[in-house]
Amino acid sequence: MNWSLRRVPLCAILLAAGIVLAPQPAGAEPAAGARSRLMSLINRLRGATMPEGIAKSNGRIEATQIDVAAKYPGRIAKLSVKEGDDVSAGQVVATISSPETEAQLRGAQAQVLRAKKALAEAVALIAQRRSVLTFAETDFNRGKELVGKGYMTKQVFDQRKAAADAARAALDAAVAQEDQAKFAVQSAEADVQRLEAMLVDLVLRAPRDGRVQYRLAREGEVVGAGTRVLTLLDLADVYMTIYLPAAQAGPLALNDEARIILDPVPQYVVPATISFVAADAQFTPKSVETAEEREKLTFRIKLQIDPQVLKTYRKRVKTGVRGLGFVRTKPDVAWPADLAVRLP
């Protein structure tokens, strides 16, 4: 922002400050709150110098985005949420219809029945073949005694032996047929499970608690595999990204305390921690206010808002809000009174 453009608003604010800071009746809480917000805004516009060991930078509130996408193609039958809705983990957010998959499932279920029937027939055949083998072996064993005593010809004995061998081979074939039928049942059941899983995946659910940021498709649209349907904001992962020069970013460590003040509510100070410090320097993004700052090499830093605060004030969480982030470049320096945690 050009400094010449800031003089007039600042003068106007100072004039308003004189009015707001004038003696107020006892118990005039609205005036006191307005005075606090006004003084905070004035200090920000002035670019008040921070105490030694405290660094600040402009930033914007962001949240991790989660895409909810279709795993399989189909037609969107229903979108159960609107943009801005809060959702819980596991909540149904959209339903995709696929008559083809449903028809395939019915076919697979019928195949399971056929395979089970074939298995039952194979089991019955084994019982029959085993009975035939038992009779043939008994007949063969009796023939061995008879041929030894000369009461049976060698030709008849050989026929009984061949019958026993054939019965044994038939039983082995029936057992193999049973194994094949078992595999067919398992394969058909696996197809049913696969298609049932596909139908389950056609019901899109929120992977975690969050807020609907965008609806990227409409009811009735045909979507392909991997098509994004919704974008959610993870309200448990909200942070501010700031940029600091090497001299200020160097002493910072992960999990160090930080503070955030947001432009719309400057009377509050939000607790945060440093969750990320970039390993490489970069030019400050264009979103930074002044051209002079954009020309500097800086390090990107993420200030993670306390999860308990996010849980308590979930309904108030807004992304895109601008403000200031504060960090301590000297861990032993105490936070000034103006940066003591203050929440609604």
C-alpha cells in the first residue's frame, strides 16, 4: 500500500480516537471495546516498533483443503450438503448412482448361487464315487483269494482289478471337481464383495470434520473416476502463513509459541505455535502489502492455531482473513502485555 494513500485515513482515525478516548460514563463497555479496537488499528497503521526479541509479519488465515472425489464413474444422484455447511467425519455428503454396477452385482450374486450348486453336486458325486470304489476294492480283494485257490480265472481277476482302478480314478476326478467348485464359489463371492465395495464407495463421505468450501459438481452430472465433487476445509488444521527475513527466521524453532491478531477483531490475541519453517528462502509473495517487502528474500513460516481454540470457536473460524503474526526471536523474552492471549 502506498504511504501517501494512508495519511488521510490515519488522520481520520486519530480524529476519531480523540472522540472515542474522551471521558466516558462508567460502565460504557461498548465505548471501551471500540477504543481498544481503534488503538490496535492505529498501532498497526503506524507500524509500531516491536520490542527486542519479537518479530511480526502480515499474513492470512488458511486451512488445509481436502478434496472429496469419486472413486468410480457414475451419475450424481444427490448432493447432501451446501457450501458453508459444517460436516462430521463419516457424514454422507454425496451419492453417486451406477445402474451398471448394481446389475453386475446381481449377476455376481447369481453366479455365487450357481457355483454353490455345482459344489453341492461335486460333494454328492464324491460320495457316489467313494461307494463305487469301496465295492470295487471289496470285489478285488475277494478275487485275490479266489484266484489263489483256483476258483477264479486270471481274466476275471484282471477285470476286477481294472474296475477297482477305474473307481479310484473316478473318485480322484470327483475330488478335483470339488476343489474346482470351491474355487469357483470363492471367485464368485470375491466378485460380489468387490462390487459391494464399489457401491459403498459410490456413497461419498466426509473423511474428517470440516466445512464445505466448494461444490464442484451438480446433481445429475456424470462424473468420471477421480473427479472432484466437493472441497472441504479441515477446521482442525488452521494456520497463518507469514514471511520473515533470515535474521528473524533463523532463531525460530518448531513448536515455539506465536501470537496472531486478526484485522476484523484486533481486540483478540490468538495463541499459536510454529509448525513449519521453510528450508529455502524465497521472494515475498505479491500478497504482501509493500513493494519494498516484496523485493526481499524471506522464509515462509506457518503459525498453527491451537487446536483447542479451533474446537471451542469452530463456528467463528474463517479462512482468508488477514492479520498479523508475531513470533519470539529470543525464547527467553516475555510476551508484552499487548500480546497476552485474549479470546472472546
